[in-house]
Amino acid sequence: MFPTGESSLGVLKVDPLLNNYAAEIQGRVDQYHDTLGKINSHFGGLKLFADSYKTYGLHTTATGVDYREWAPQAQELSIYGDFSKPPVFLD
């Protein structure tokens, strides 16, 4: 989407007043590329990542509720609540 290197700061040619912020802009462009690379490697692309709300989180099923979370660095995940009653499903 965004080119890497010098050409990624083409905005500086359009608005020279941004020259004082070139390092910050480049840092954001680099962070974008890093994040996009992680999304591509973990999810297989931006579209699959955007659709991950269909898989992750709480979802009702025919047999109850499924919970999935993406937390690759987590050592432990917990859910707290009153689970002594059957769940109420809202349509």
C-alpha cells in the first residue's frame, strides 16, 4: 500500500512544512509496514484479519457459547462471571 524508503515521504514534496516532522512520519510508515507484515504472517492478509471478528470473541452456538482470543504472548487468559445459570441468548 505505502512504498518503503524515501518515496514513502512523498507527502513532504506536497507540504514542505512537514519537513520538521519527517522522522516521525517515517517512524509511522515503518510501524505501518511492521504491523502489516505481522498481520500478513499471522492472519494471511488484511481481509482475513478484518474478518477475524467472526472467529474471535464470544459467539453463541447451538450448544452454548464459544470464546476465542488471539493473544500469542499471553501466559494465561481468564473469564470472570456468574456461570451458575444457563446463558440468556438475545436475538
